[in-house]
Amino acid sequence: MAHAAGCGWVQREGGQIEEIRPGDVVWFSPGEKHWHGATPTTGMIHIAIQEALNGKVVDWMEKVTDGQYGTGSSLG
């Protein structure tokens, strides 16, 4: 049994921050630039399922800045 808790945010490049809660499912297309994490006032637990391509699972990009995170400024 999986258990999710808390409240989180996700944002796709060029999009607005979306709130996610326990039970929500979020899907990103391969290569879609995005970030996800807790809100400034709550923690978040999540399960990530991803495929590997040629033995590589993820390409980590630049860190989200405090300004982008705190104000919901769009990526990109």
C-alpha cells in the first residue's frame, strides 16, 4: 500500500504552478522541463516512476531559484 501526504507544487516550463495533493497523479512527457516539490508551508511525500533510456533515468537541470519558487514565476 502506498501512502502520500502533504501538499506540493508542480510546474511545467512556460506554465503556472499547480497544486497537488494526496492521490493526485501527475505525468510529464519525456524531455518535458519541469519541477516538483513541497509548498513553502507544507512537506510532501511522493512516488516517482520513470523509465531509463540507455541506462540513464533523468537529466537534472538548473535549480529552481528562490524567486521562481516563492512567487510562482514561470520557468523558461
